[in-house]
Amino acid sequence: MTALHDLTIAEAAPLLKAKKLSPVELTASYLARIDAFDGQLNAYIRVLPEQALAAARKAEGEIMKGGYKGPLHGVPIGLKDIYNTKGIATTGHSALYKDHVPEEDATTTRLLAEAGTILLGKLSTWEFAIGGTSFDLPWPPAKNPWNLAHDPAGSSSGSGAAIAAGLAMGSMGTDTGGSIRGPAAWCGISGLKPTYGLVSRRGILPLSFSLDHGGPMCWTSEDCALMMEVLAQHDPLDPGSADVAKPDFAGSLQKDVKGLRIGVVRHFFESDAETDPEIKAGIEAALVTFRELGCEVVDVTLSPLSAYGDAATLISRSEAFAFHEETLKATPELYGELARQRIMMGAFVRACDYVNALRERGRLIAEIATVFESVDVLICPTMPGVAPKLGDLGNMMSRSRPSFTRVFNLTGSPALSVCSGFSAAGLPLAMQIVGRPFQDDLVLRVGSAFEKATAFRDLRPAQWAQQALAAE
């Protein structure tokens, strides 16, 4: 029998609907697992056992009375601790916001609660979603469940670690330069950066208003699709929210991928950036799988990877400093060293540089739109290498390894990271699947088809719990 913490949302939902699985039992099992193991993993900043059990009892009562709301009803989740939660501290993993208690929920927090999810707690993050794996903050950084000595990536570090370790069924991350897809890659899970504007960001602590995205992180692409059914709602109070028809996420999953045309951005990982051989091998093996599924695979060419990265860096640092300027000048000591240094870079960006970066962004968006006239999705790696040792991100973030993920924050394209295999050391490999704007359903369909055609979703980080216990 599958352990409760190994059930996917798609597997648990029909059991909950049929009253064969109790939301209280499910929630209690997750809380017990968090209590047993999170002291070593550090995925959570704050666990909410009383609130979670109360919500589970409410969900159970609703289901028993025939008021089943849908696939997320009774499902235990976690939120990255930059999502506002009414009456519950939202810290940004920073001393500056240690006592920050919002007066209302983020739009996404509310939508998930209305769908019947059970909030287990608030999850670790890089400070203000930019500070890196830091050891000078009020809470320790999260660790990678596949090997506790390794980094889970960021900034949605706790969100990725919690899913991989079986400490939540679903989680929410944010992504300004890859902060959903990076942890999804190194933690071996599925994570979607939706199309810009498809998911409301109101009530999420901002980093870069024109690059920020909120999105789901789950064990499978199918589960991410079930979360997107709830999350993809127009929010008139978010100026970046797009008033578009919601894609049919659930319906799309029922279709196959035969006949789709897949474009491989080969120069990204063969010449533009130093990429580990195991990552490249994972991509090539994935392309074989797609061909076997009936897809056509072709190479495509975009501008060099550095063109996207340079423009995105200028924009993100400028906009981050615009938000943090006042508090950074008044109380710099309340920031961790990494966040302080990275945000302060924005003070040195000239207005003309910011404007020219925006103009370059427009050119690159037009370029990728032209490429999408001849292909349905794009494929490239998520990260240039596997997870390094905890905190040892210097080489992974060097000039020789520009980001594969930041490209699609700049263009606003939907981008999904899925596990594409494992390294010789047993660490996850990953690839990105990228689509046209507002074709998030197609991206998730391709990811789900790949996962179901391979055995990677059958492998869990079985060693991590033993490591955690041995370290106590």
C-alpha cells in the first residue's frame, strides 16, 4: 500500500471524494512527518498544527455532507513565506519582517483556501526571494532531501524540499529568475512558472514587479495542473493580471502529445553556457522519449543566453532596489549579507540602462514569438549542473554558467521544470518545457506525458530520512 505521504494529489483526490480517505487522517500524517523530520531539513519556518487540523476537520465535514469542492479539497499544502497569510506572520525569511503579520491573505492564499486546501505552514525561502543560501538569518536554510549535504536551490527552497521529502502534497513558490524551476530541478519535482499575468501576485512580497511570477510546485506535472485549475483567475487588483480565458488544464491532460513539434535550444547548453555532461545526457535521453511518443524534434536558434540574462539582471536589480530602497537605507543591518549586496546593485543601474534593457526585452519577446510560429514547445535544461554542496553556489552562478531559467521570466513564457533522470551520485537532473503565452495547459500536458512515459516519478529520496535521523 502506498504511504500517505507518497500519494500524489491526483491519487488522493478520488479517495477523499469517495470518503475512503479522511482529510484529518491525511493532515495528521503530514504533521507527524514534519515533526519527525523537518528539524533536520528546515523546509518550514512555521508549522500550523492547530490551524491545519481545524481546517481538516472542516473539510471532512463538508465532504461527508456532500459538499466536495474539487481535487484540492482536503489536500495539505505549504506556502513559501512571502505569501501573505491573514493573522499569520509572513517574514520573507528576514529579520526585517520577523514580526510582519498581514491583515489579509494574498489572492492565491485565499483561492487555495476556498478550494479546501489545508495549510500546513509557511516554507523557507531565500531572504526576500533573492538572498541566496544564507546562514546569517533568523532561520536556517533548507536542505536537499536527496542528500542533506546539498543545496535545494532557491529561492523557493523550502517549497521544493517539502514536496520532495513528503512534507506537503503541494506547495507554492515564486519565480523572478528561476526560483520555482531551480528548486524543482535540484529537488527532483515538477514546478511551473506560469505565463506572466495568469496567476495573481497581489499579496506576495514583491521582488521585481515586471518579472515576478507565482506558481505551483508538486511531485508531478499532473498535480501542478490540478493546482492551476484553482490558481488561474483574473485579479483586477493586480495590475499585471491578464483577463484571459482560463486554459482547460484537466482536459488537456487527457490528450496525447503525438504530432507536437518540439524545438531544442541546443546552443544554450552546448555553447552558450558551461553545462555538466550528465545534464546534457538527460536532455538527449528525454528527446528519445519524446520521439517515441510521436513528437517531432528539431533544433532552434535564439539570441545568445547572455542577452537574456543581462537584460533580466538589469531589470530585476533595478526593480528590487526600488522596493527596498527606504528600508535598506534605514536599517541595512536587518538584511542578511547576500540579500543586502544583491539588492544594492540596483542603486548603480542608470535610468538609461534600465530603459535599454526594457527595449531589449521587447526585441527578445518578439524573437521567441517568431520561433513559436514553427514549434509547439521548447526544450532546454533547467540548471547547468546538479545540486552542489549546501551554500556552495559560487561556481553554479558564475559568468560561465548564465541562467537557463531567467530567459523565460524576461519573455513571460510558461516554463515547467520536470525531472529528466538522475546523476551517478543519485541527484536529480531536470529539463525545462516552455510554451507560448497562456498555453500553460499544453506545457503541463507535455510534462505529464513525459513523466508517465518514464519511471522517474517512482523514485523518492528514500535515504534522506535515515540521514536526518543519523544526524540527530
